[in-house]
Amino acid sequence: MQEMVAIVNLTAGKGKCERLWPHIQTYLQELGLQLQVHFTQGEGDATQIAKKAASDGFSYILSVGGDGTLNEIVNGIVGCPHVTLGIIPAGSGNDFVRTLGIKPDDWQAACRKIKENSSKVIDLGQVNGRYFINVSGVGFDAAVVDCANTWGKAHFKGTMAYVAAVIKTLWEFQAAQFTIELDDQVVVGPSWLTAVANGQYFGGGMWVAPNADLQDGYFDVCVLGDLSKFAFLRSFPSVFSGKHLQHPTIKIYRARKVTVSVDRPLPIQTDGEVVAKTPITFSVCPNSLRIFC
């Protein structure tokens, strides 16, 4: 295989990536892979490094970090069909690789996938002029992401940062009146959140969309209707097993285009970062990115 550009975010996972990187680099070299390594220095760096690597003709780019790093790299290589992206989890949530059947801490398995040189072309989502590879959400989940990034990760590691953020956000958040346009269908009613899923997992292992398919040209849209905070807290653990879909207030829809309006401005998260507020439109971009799998 040709030389690969590895884009490494050493600050991912509150320094987790910095601890893992020497082991990852050694393992990749033991697999016989040649690397050109670039370290990010701040927000947006991964996008620019990836964009330059693609324009310089590199065919293989590796994301070493968390889902935020991955999102930046994706936004640097969209529209570059000659590029194949390898994803090595070294952040906090590492949610996207779960959809690929890779455990969030099994960076060795991710490295072996790259060595095997097996790939597929997947869909992406687009929102507010940016692309996302995994899940975007409106409402409660975005408030949780904001809390996890600013408070949870300072006190807890991995999934626990998100669980703690859920509990903290729960007492402050109120359901809102949503209007959700799904292709030619309109859903109106009180809701806690709308998750627009390309991948299956978010929030540190929550299996929000168990049937989401990266190659079907559709989003799976999970809408959580109005329920009491006690009922929410009681049913919350079921989202980690996908059994939340059995709850009567949760509905799953499939759509290529989703527009969400709310009776008050609510935050929007995409791939684990808060990016905007409502109203907002999400669009599927079929067959947009080749990844090692």
C-alpha cells in the first residue's frame, strides 16, 4: 500500500490519544504500513490537513482521535473519490466505529481493518453547510453533548461523561413543540429530541438507531415524544441495548431530507459537537465517502 497520512489529535479523549499514539504508531508500522504523521494544533486543523493531503494526491488518510476529529477530516475530503479514510478510535465516545462492528477501545482491530484494505462507500449527512458521518440531533441530546463537552468530560471518562451529562441536563431541560418535515410527511407535537442518524450509535454507546444503514441513502430519524422526567430516567438505560424503540413515545422514521422547527431555539449537535440552533434542515448525501471497513 502507498504511504498514508495519519492525522492525530493528541488532545482527544482528554489526553487518551496522546497515551495511545506511540502504541498505535508502532502497531501500524509492524503491520507494514508507511505513515506521514501530522498532529493537529487546534480546531479546524484536521480539516485543512486532510484537504491538503487529498489535493496532494494521497489516497489513504487516517483519523486518529475521537468523533470530533473524524468529523473535521470528513469535511476536508468530501468530493475526493480517490481517498479512502481509515478510522482509529482514540477519543472519548468513539461512537462511529461501533457501527462498523469495532469496539470503541479496540484500536488494534481498526488498524487491522486498514491493513486488510477492504473498503466500502458510505453516505454522509449535511447540515448547515457541514457534513456529518454519524448522528446529528436537535434538543435534549444536543444539550447533553454541550454539557458533556463542557462539564462531563472534566469529571468523568468515556461513557460515564455522557451518562452524568444526561442526568445533569435532565433537571434543566423542558420538552418543546416540534414540527418535523420528513420528505413528504409532517410530524407535529411535543418532543424531547429528534436524532437524525446515519450511523447507529451516539452519546458514548447509546444505540439510538439500531437499523440505520450507512449505504441505504436514508436517515433513520428517532423522535422522542413528551414524557415525564421520571419516565425518561426510568427508560433511559434501554437506549444502550436498543430496546428504547419499544417505548410508546419513541418513533422511528426514514427520510432523505429532514427539516426541524421548534417553538423556541434549541441547540443542534453533529458528530458530538454543538454547531447551531433551530430551525435546521438535514440532507442525505449518498455514496459520498470511501472508508476502510
